[in-house]
Amino acid sequence: MQNCENYNHIYIQNVAWGDMDAFGHINNVIYYRYIENARISYLDQLDIFNYPIYVVVAFNSCKYLSPVLYPDILEIRVKISELRTSGFRMVYIIWSRQQQKIVAEAEAILVCVNKDNGIKIPLPNAIREKIIAIEIDSHNDL
């Protein structure tokens, strides 16, 4: 299991009553929405939406470690663990303030595509440099 160190980007997610399912805990699909919120927050930090690219999810996974109940506040910690030619791997840790522990771990592989034709393209160098600066500041090796 991962620890929470070296995650410079933290997205705060309030658990909503409507996020719970019939079993009284947060539905598994909701975790992906939370992860998406954290991912977009990180990508905003890169100013990536001002480039002529889309960043699409090629792979997503989530390992559920403990059920989350309302009320709770989750800290979704995000880092980029691997840079690739046309994209990168993001990893996430979801920390429950109520439970004081990691309740889920997730990862996603994102790929850059041209906005006009949808063809995979290299990650722009300016974005790559911003990622390196953020992750080095967090003492992460890429």
C-alpha cells in the first residue's frame, strides 16, 4: 500500500449524501467521479486546456480499501508517476479525514490527441516541463 508522502497536489472532495448507494456507502462509480475532479484540478494547474490537444483516459483502475460513508471529507492526492512520449500515468490516493486512513488507491493512463483529428500526438514540451517541475518539487522521480 502507498503512503501519502510526495503528493504535492491535493484535491478536497466533500462526500455528498446523494453519493451513497442502497448499501449506505459511496457507490463504486462515484470514486471515478472524485478521481476525475482531482485529475482536472491537476490538469488545470498545467494550463493544459489552452493547448490544441485533448487528454483522454486510456486506462483507469481503482482499488477500494475501505467503505466511505456520509459525512466525510476526502483528500484526493494526485501525482504523475511516469511520463511517456504521448502521455503520462497519474496515481491517486484517497484519504478519509473521518477514518484517518487511505480508503482507495487508483491510477490512470492519459494520452494526448489532436483536437482536430483525434490522432495521438506527443505531449507538448511545455506541459512536460511543468509536470517535471511539479513532481521534482514533490521529490518524485519520473
